[in-house]
Amino acid sequence: MSNNLWLHTTGDVHFTDERVANPITFAHITDLHLPPWPRDSWPAKYAHAIGWWDEDFHHPHAGLPGLLDEVKESGVDFVFFGGDSLDMYDPAMADRLVEMCQQRGLTSYFSFGNHDFESYEIRYILHENVPQIRQENTDKLLKHWSMPHRYYSFEVGQVRFIVLDTPYHKTLEGKWGGVYDSQQVDWLEDQLRFDGPIVVFYHIPFKTSVNEERMLLIWNGGKGWVVENEDSQRAVMAINGCANVLGTFTGHTHTRSEDNLGEKWQFVTAPGHHGAWRFVRICDQPASKSSRAPGLPFVTE
């Protein structure tokens, strides 16, 4: 284990960086897959399909208040929603998620997954990428979630957080994978020139030698990662070549894993619809024994 990184058994992560005198903490939540809200708004035609996925995802609406309460109690500086917060585009649910954070005093940031923008027909019938629908609903979500662009960066204290977007497309083999275009990779390379600690977020993970077999099992032979092409390789090289990158955070696979991405670590967070999330701390002090309980356990005389 690197001496500037500590992984708690819960999946919580601690980065030690001498440049961060005041601790910065955040929650990483991904893959909530929240269905349209409220339930009585479900169109009859799609009601069974929506209900099936709602049950398969353990009724994420029921667990969401408790999950956000737990995040609130942890005292994080912000919560980052890493994509597929919505099972399909629903304006009421998009707004409700922001409102639930505001009610708890949680600052929230968002990125897109491969489901957030989908229409009823795309999500539950076609299962195809429709660029026009993605663009239309992306423009709406940018407003719902106060995002400046589909990929962007923000800074908290001395740390820059880079948010990437990985649209989902069918490959030449007829399987699915995330893609980057050259314009976004150019932008990433420029953002990585920041002279301070950096954390990178994206929804669909890069394939690694460690996670390939596991993801093939989970996805029944499909590709649950970013397509390997010139642009994605440029992105990996840029991240690996930047000494200031502390780590990257992703989701999509509905599993938890910690994988080497070259010289960096790629942290895959388990799905929010199962109540999972990561607590991440960045500061100039070594990791404590626990990320949730302060100090050390002791007994009195």
C-alpha cells in the first residue's frame, strides 16, 4: 500500500497530501437508479418494466433518505453523484434529489451515466443509444443539476476535481462501451496541468488486468468498461502521467473494487441502490484507525 494512500475495510479512502492543511472530505455515490417519481406517475404501458427494475434494485427510493442521512452525519464537504442517479430521465426525480440534499445541507455535484438521460422507450424497450434524445435530456439535466457542461471541473480548498463524461455506444463487435472524443481528452490534458492535488471522476471504468475477468462474468461477456481506442488510451496516459492525480472514482459495474490503473488507483464504488457509498478524506495527516469513529478505542480504570 502506498504510504500516501490508505484503504479502510469499509471501502473508505484516505489520501495523505502535505499540501492540504485543512482536511477535505466527500462522499462518492453512484448508480442509485432512481425510478420516476412519484410512483403513481408511471405510465401504464411501462409500469411493469419500471416496477421490475425497481424491485431488482431493492427499491432505491426507500433507501435514499437513510443513505443521505448517513452521508450528512459523516460531515463531508460535498457529495458527488457519479452517474446513473436516475434509471431514466425524469424531471421530478432530478429535482427531488437536489432538494433532498439541500434539506440536509449537503452540497452536491453530479456527472452523467448511461441511463440518466434515457426516455421511457429507450430505457424499457429499445435499449439503444439515441444521440438526439441524449442531447435534449442532457441539456435539461445540466439545468436541473446546475452543471456548467457535461464535463467540467471544480475546486475545493487546494484540490481540483475533474468530472469526465463517458457516453455509451455499441462497439464494432455489437457490444457496449464508454467513449471519449478527442476534444474532451484535449480538455482533460489541459485540466491536469493544475499545480495541486487532483481527483478524477467518471462513470464507466477503464479496463484493467485485474477487473477484466470479473466484469466479463458480471456483464455476461459484454464490455462494462471504456472502449480501448486512441482517445481512451490518451486519457489513461494523461492521468497516469500526472503526478498530482491522487486517484480516480467510478461506478457503472454495480460492484465495489479497487484496481491499479497503471501507477494510479481506480476506485469503483458499489451501487447506491444497495445503500453503498464511499467516504473520502484528503489531508496532510496520516489516516486514522477508523474513517467513521474519531480517536482510538480505550477502556477506563
